Amino acid sequence: HLADCQKAALKLCRERATASHESALAKCRERFKDLGFGEPALQAVLGWVQDLAPVIVHFDLDDMGRLLETDEFYRSQSETKAGEGDASLKDNEANLFGDHYREAKPFERVKYAALNVMNDYRGVSKVAKPDDSYLVLKDVRLRSTFTAGESTGRTIDNIAVLDKYAHVLSQYSDAEIKGLVGVATGAIASEREGGLPTSGASTLTLLRGSSEDCTNEWVTFGFPGLAQRSGRYYYEVQLFAGCSSPQVGLLTPAFQRMPYVANTQGVGDDAQGWAVDGQNATLWHGGSMRPCNHIWPSEKPDLGQTPAATPWGGGLFGNPSGRSQKARVLSEAIVVGIAVDLDIRTLRFSTNGEWEEEVAFGKDDIPEGTAMFPAISFKGRAAVMFAPTDLKHAPPEIDGGKFTQWPSTPGGLVRIDCPDLGSSQILNLHKEVQVHGEVNLKRNVQRLVANDKYRVKPKTNRSFGLIVTNAGICSGMYHRVGAHEGKPLYKTPNGAVIFWDPKGNLWKMNGVEKFTSCFGYAAADKATPEEPPRQGWRLPDEAQGVMDKTAFQSAMQEAGLKQEDVDRLTNVLKSKDGSLIYRVKGETNLAKEWQKIKDPPLTAEAAWEVAIKLLQAKILKDTATGVGYPQLAKMGQVLESKHPYDASRFNWTREVQLKDTHSMSVYFASKCCTFDERTSLTISAGGLNKNAVGPGTRVELTGSSGTTMGTLVQRMGSSGQTYKVRLDVGEGESPAGEWVPQQGEKVEALKSDGEWTEAKVTGIFAKHDWYTGKETKSYLVEFLDDTKKMPCPKKDNEIKKCWDAGLGDGPKEFKAPPTEGESFALCTETVKAAMVKYDNTKTVGSEIASFVLDASCTLSPITIGALTGSGPAQEQGVTQGWSLDLAGTVMGESRQPLANLLEGVGGFFLPPKNAKVQGGRLNNKVMTKLLCASFANLTEVVKRLNEGLRDMKGVTLLFKSGVQAKFLPEVHVRYEGSERVGSEIKQFTSQAGMAQQQPAGFSSFWARPKAPPKQVRPDGFVKQGPAQAGGVRGDWVVDIGKTIELNPGKEQALCEEVILENPNVLLGLSDLTLVFKQPNPNKAAVFKGSGPPDSEKWRCNELPGDSAEFTFSADGDGVNEPDRRWGFWAFVLPQGAPRLSMQTVDNLANKWVEVTTRAIGIDKAPCCERDEWDEQRLRTLCARHGWEFEWMTEDGERRRRANERQGFFLASGQLAGVREAAEARAAVMVQNQV
């Protein structure tokens, strides 16, 4: 689901990208042609970008991984506040997407990613840091936009969408395009190749080398499952340009395997191997070198070019192998032929089909009965060909027979590298992606590609500590501090321990270093018995929620439970001594027992909450009594975070609302603290309290028919979020005079064939009947389609106003005509809209029984009167009372049928079918005129809706839940009849506002700023009344001028000078409309607290008004230090309450937190993780969100793609023709464009 701002931005980008793409496509074709590529290559590139090129997000696991363990979304910088410059980011996004994101919420803002256009398994070098991992996104392409580099400084003309990319492609350099063509066509070509054997005897296996990444490491690969002792076999190895130090040949099964260990000994470097090395004109066996005539063209890399120029170069990603980059590499591709006769024990090699006369190795070199299998040691890229159809050269016919295919080998090229993986280092700029809408970690991430450093981390850099979460006093960072009962002992800085208990055969944790008791326990994991398990920890019953029995029973009775149910719950959940109630007790719990209650008045969770609130109320009461002010317990309100708050990213806002006050005091506990300034508490106060608005509040209303002003009459609905507003009475419009055709005017006249046709009035003739006193007129007209311009006489009823008369004078908004009585509107702050489509199988009337008209609701006069059956409207949440947006419906997808339905309303007819109208007969001007006529004749419109629209199929209607309301900081309070103002308001005070600061350098008396005018405020209330019902509180002021204006005839009693001098004269007045206004309509941040405990930093000045918002936001830091995450605890009191000492506040806070924390308990299972990212933790993270997992190595990506191809082959049932089909498709596209 996309927000409106996101939809608008994407629509704008697609419109502009379509035009830019079309204009750039021809130049792209010419450029590809100049570079030696054809149309298939261009289409392959555009198809690769559109469908396959990975969209990725780089991140550092050490910094961000823990947040991914707790969050459900990938967050943008706007949400995390990670860095400064949000204003400049908004300006940049305005250049890219218009102003659609200017006022967007942080969650709605763009998320930035990168297009891995070169399919580099390491990610995108221009944005990646050396230790970065990355996420591969899915299902985001349709709502993404693309740029040829970083979007900063670019405009919307540089933006592309997935299928309109040519103008961005035109910004690529020649080197980038050449590399991109190779990757895009390689992705297709690899489907044709045999791919990597991943199972069976033909499995290609890493034998030596620290990684399977042959582009970064000198490694040894082989096929040990293919070992043979007899037979004559031939196969080929293709070495691609860039290969370094290749040794091609055979190994025996006795060759010692040392995978994932750096090693420079390969094929031929011991007695178990035989190889040819044409770079050095050498044969290798037993570690000794023999000369030969195989010469493979080689060169040293051009050290003047950047490492990015070589696809295996170091650059940002380094050179993990440590091998010198000055080593010679093949300057061209070489095909090495290998012919072995295991019966007579001979081995021959060829280079590009050229054989030496002498055998390379014979009986003296190959022991009798030796089994051999193909192998290669090298750095670079290579492929093995076994099948006769894939060989580049024919097998030799020497030594008395033919050589055959090696048994059990696959067909196609067996790539030892991955040809559809490229290097992002050739890119001049990274190709940025802007993702519009959410990135849900479950739905929008395909896989995690983890940096290989987490797999090969040396012991010197490893941590053996543990991080425990959701374990109350035992949560925190544990270090190994010794041994206990033969297994590791772990301890936190606060003294909590994890230890092994051999008697119970359990791992245990305790809040203190005491081994005879425990707080939690878990059985050892069979896979890792020597360390504490990660999951499966159990906590004691008392840790999962416990409270006083008396409080529990009182709460259950207050909640409305029968006494027998209260007694049963108490007996099942009570402690041994009967004084406490457990939320969880053994194998049962409150939730299970609650299900046995018949028709409970509330849920188990809500009942436990009631009990907690009773406990908290008792604590407040005891504190208030202790300070000698019992009423304090009912005056104040406590707001707090968790203690400690969660080490995850979150943001929440809670409101405090006090009665009968115009200011509030906040007392913080001395323990208040956050891990750092990036976790903070912000208090906003003052302004208009929307929850308190009521009758008399002024409202600005915006509907489909425009904007108007009104006064709130009533809050409606169970939630009070629907408002009935009385609209202000307008001056109204004078009725239009009767239309009289004028000489030369364009009209429509009736032809003899019955068609109304455009004509011009050329003559007007009046005839007066002296007997009746009436005057009749006749006209001469010329039909505009008559080339002879013959005048035709027409009577009054044969001529009418032309269809386009006054089209340019249409209104910008549509309203029902004002009624004689009062007009009203139903409105909400958040309006819901539903575009409802009825297909050709269902009529509108099968769901909607009637449309009704309420002419008094000028902004939404037509509503659904009743529903008769299910249908698409109700599926989208539409209910009885929703309004039909007539303008939006008529101007929408069903313009034609709605125009036909409403034609003739108010005397307006559509243009004749033969009329030539710019933009068509139903252009916006025509439809505007039709709407004007419709809104002026709503009774007829509703009749047609009920009689015609309800019978229609295949139409689209727009419904809205109401009119949007914006509350204004003004209330008109009405004291009816004899009701006096003083019956509600205790007294008024008159006081001046704050004086403006005098500019520096001015001291003369005439330069002194004027004192601000006095303001009259209510000072206390006697009882509830119309002012408080309307939302007036102690910080509101009387608007004397508007009060005088709304009470004609009472100017003398409302003299401004008298009221300012003695405002209490207002108390005796009745039959009066008193106007109040809020001088500070918007809540403003008045306090921000963060960091360590500090009585000065955690001190808040007096808050204005009777309501405030507490917003607490965290970035997830501090998982290892719960003491620094204590959070905040605040007690808010109204003006006039007694001052509290710090000791009183702390005693109250400590008791409150202790009892509340104990009652809430721990509701999540404890988790014990290693203090580092190992494979098990990574796979646990992936399992949490449903991701695939992969190490950041070429072999990992290569094997993943090989498995994908196997699935592709199995699904399609054929192994060939994929590339041919792609090229054929591209050829068809070219033909179609021609």
C-alpha cells in the first residue's frame, strides 16, 4: 500500500521518464552500434535492468545487525536521524520528486538503495565499506526510481523507472556499457551452459585454497568423484584472458585436501599430480619443473590503470590472497587439451589444438594402477569441456586408438568461475535506487549476503562473551571469567552469572554470584553442549508477573467477575502461602484459566491491567497521604518508559490530560537516563487540544465540493471522531436570468432530420399579439456544417443554448445551492476514500439500495441511504452514510456512462455527436458545465441515480467517509436564556502578555516598545458548562472584539475598556455568545531530556495548558548496558498542587517501578546470543525474517545461481535454446520498432 505522496511522486517520475526514455532510445541504439553491439545486446541490457539486476542495501552488521533482529522494517535516514542534513535532503528530494515528500511523514520518505548493475557478488564498490554486508531486496522494482549516480544535485529529468531507462543508460561511460553488456548477456548465456555440478560424481570440489573465489585466490579445483584407473579419455580446459599461474592436469585420490586454508601447492607440486604450465613453458610433477614447448601468450597487468579495470582487481575490496598483483596473466584465451591413456600410462597436452610429438608424462612418471581425475590450479576464470559437442578441437588419434569422453561427466561448459558476475569497480558512479514505500524485512528482502570476515575471523579478533536479553535482572553482557563444574563460567559487570549445574544437568543464570539458586535455566544444546544454549530458557513463575492477592481480587470484582470465578482464579494461581497471585503458574496461566469463564466482561490481559492500575493508585494514595495532601492522588498522572527500555529502535507518543488548570508541573525521578542523546524524551505542550474540542469550536471544512467554515455542534459515534458542523450562512448567489438568443450568437438548432446541430443566429423577428399581450420570436439561423450558408427559419422551441456556452466560466469547486434553513456537514479529521469498481456481472443496485439527498449538507449532499447486499463497496469499508463524490465520479473512469445518465439535468445537453470538439465531446470543460447543472438540480440527480445508476454495470464510483475537518483555535460559547457565565466560570483575570525585547542601542522614550495588550483568561471553573464542553481551558483568552461582533445590541455591556479593567463583569451576563481563542494554537517542544542522570538536564519548566505530549524515541543502542537504559519516570501535577521534594518523588518512583515491573513480569522468552556474528546467529536472523543466507564469496553466488539453473532446467524440461529465444525476442522487438 502506497501513501498519496508516494503515488504522486511515482506518477510524476513515470510521466517524465517515459518522455526522456523515448527521446534517448535512438541515440542509445547508435551508441551500441558504434561500440560493436547490436540490438540484442541493448535489449539484453534493458531487460537485465528491468527484471534481474539486484537492488541491494549495504550495511555494517556490527552496527545495524542487532536492529534487524528487533525491527520489522528497513528504516530511512529520515526515521533513524542517522546524520544531519535532513533539510538539504528534503530540498534534494523536491528536485527529484516535486514537493510530494516535503510534508511527508518520516516513514513515508524515500529509502535509498543501490542497483548492483554489474552483478558483483561483493556488492557495489562505490558505496560499500570494506566490512559491509548487504541485503538483496525483492518486490520493490515497480515502485522504485533510478539514477545514473548519486541523486544529490540531480533533477527529475535524470530519474528513470524500471522499463524507461534509456536516458539513464545514455549517461554510462563506454567502459561501463561494455562491462554491462558482458554481464547482461552472460546472465542469458549461462542458462545455456551446463553450469556448476552441485551433486553426484561430477561435483566440482575445492581441494586447496582459503576460498572458492578463484578470481581473488590462487586455488585448486578438481573432480575427485570422477577418478578412473583405466581407459583413454580426452577433455579440454579453457583458460580465459587474465588467468594467472595456471597448472592444468590430473590428480590422484591421494592428493591431500586442504580446503579453506591458504595454500600455494597445487596440481603437479607433489607426487600426486601432473600438470602443464604454458605461462612458464613448464611441466609440473613431484614439485619439479620440466621444460616444454607449450607457450601461452602472457603479459603483466598495466599498473597504470586502476584496479577496477581488471575484473578480479583489489581496489576497495582488497586482495585477500596476498598474491602479488604484478604476476603475469594470460593476454588471450587458451584452450588446453588433455589426453590420458591410463592403460599404457601416458599423458599428453595440447595448446589450441597443437600437440607435441613426445608424451608429457609416461610410464616412468605414472605408477601402475594409478587412479586419476581432472584438476586445475589457477587464479582467474576458466571452464572445463567434457562432451564431444562442446570440445573446441577434435581428440587426437595417436598411440593406437581413439580417446573418448571421461565417464559420468556433464554436458556444456562447466564454469569454474561465474560468468554472469561482474565487477562494480569499473563503474564511475554507483547506480542509485530510490525505493518509494515501505521496505518490510519479511516481504521485501530476498537474502542476506554476509561479509566473509564473519566466517574466517581470526581468534585474536573473536569474542567469547554472551548477550542475554528478555531475562530481567540477568539481562546484559557476560564475559568468560573462569570455570565452574568443568564448564565455562560467565559473569556481567553487575554480578549476574551463567553457570553449569551438573546435578540438574542444566545451564542456569542468576542475578547474583550464587550457585545454589537460579533465576532461569535451560537444558544444554546437543550441538554445543560446552556453552550455554541460545534458546529454550525457562524463567520462574514469579518472574512472569506477580501481584498482591488482595489487589487482584479487588480488580477482578471491579471488572465485573462473579465471585465464584474470582475464587477459582485465586485458588489456581495463588502462591504457596496464599499471599500472591502468579500470572503464570506451572503449566497453567491466567489466559488459560480465563477461557473457562463464561462470557467474561473483558479479556485476561485487560483484567491484569486493571489490577496493575489499582496497585498504582494505592501507591499514589499512600504517597499523597504521607505528604498531608490526600487529594494529590487524584490530581496527578504518571508517565514512564520501560525500566530498562528495550534496546531496539522505536518511537511512541503518549498524552497527559489534567483538569481545571492552565499550567502543569513535571517531576522526574533522579534515576532518569538514556544511553546517549540519540535516545531522548521530548515534551510538547500548549496549543489546541483536539481531544477536548466540543460544541462551539470553529472548524474549516474541506470536501469534494470545496472549502467552507462552520461551528461544531456535536461529536458523534462511539469514538467521538465524527463531527456534526453547522455551516456558516453565505450571501448566496442571485439566480441567473432567462436565456435569450442574441444576434450572431452560436446556438444549437433542430434540423429536419431531428438532430440538434450547431448554428449561428443571423436574424431575430418579434411578433406581438395585441389580444393576449404576449410576444413571440422567430429566428433565422445558418447551420455551421452547411457549406451553402442557407438561412433557415426556426421557432422558439427549435433553438437552444449551445452546448459550450459558458464553458470557460466553470467553478473551481461544486456545492449544493444554499437552503433557507441551516446547513450542516458531517466531517472527520481523517477522511477515507474508496474507488469502487463494479464489474460487468454486478449492478450497483445489487449492493446499494438507495441514494438519499440532504440538501442541508452542502459539501456532501448525496449519501448512501441503505445497503441491500454484499459487494465491492463494502469490501473497501464503505458503509451506510458514506457520501458519493459526484464530481470525482463524473470526472473519473466512468465519464461516458455518467455523462449519458446526467445529460439534460438543468437543461444542459452534451455536444452533438457530429460536433468537432477539441479534447473530445466529454472534455473537462464540458463535464464541468454538466456538474454545475447537476449541483443546481440535485433532486433530479438523485432521482436519476436511484432509477438509472443502480441498474448499471461496469462503472466506477468514488465514495468518501465524510468531509475533512480542521479545528481552529477559536470557540463560540453560547450561554442560553438565563444561564449566566458565572454559573460555570469561577472568575476571570486580566493580565498583560510578555513585553517584546527592546532592540539594542535604543534608549529614548519614544523608541520603547509598546506593552502588549491585556488578555482576559478564565481562572477556575465552578462546574461543567458550555465553555469546558467546547474545549476552553485555563490558558485560553477571551476575544472581546469578536464577542461584541456576535452579540448585537449588547455593546454597552461588553465595553472593552470596562472588561479589561474588571473582567468579572462578564460573570453576570446571560443570553450571550462568548468567544474564546487559544493564543498558542500549536503544541511546541518545551523540554528534551537525554543522557546520564542529571538533576539539571532532567528538569522541566512549567508546561502551559492542561495537556501535553510525551514522545520517547530510541535508536537501539546500549544492548550491553541496561543500567544506562533505565529510561524516564515523570509525575505531572496541575497548577496549585503542593511542591514535592526530590526524596518524595524518588520514593514514589522506586515503589511504583518495583511494584509495576514485578506485576508486568517478563513476557518474552530469554535469549542468549554470542557477542559476535557467527554463522548460527546469522542464520537465526535469516530464519526470523524468512531470508535466504549466503556468504559474500563468488563461489557462494556461483553455487546459488547453479542451483537456480538446475531448478530452471527441471521446470522447463529442456537445457538448450534459452539464449536463442532471448535473441529471437530481441529481433522481433527491433522489427516491430522498424
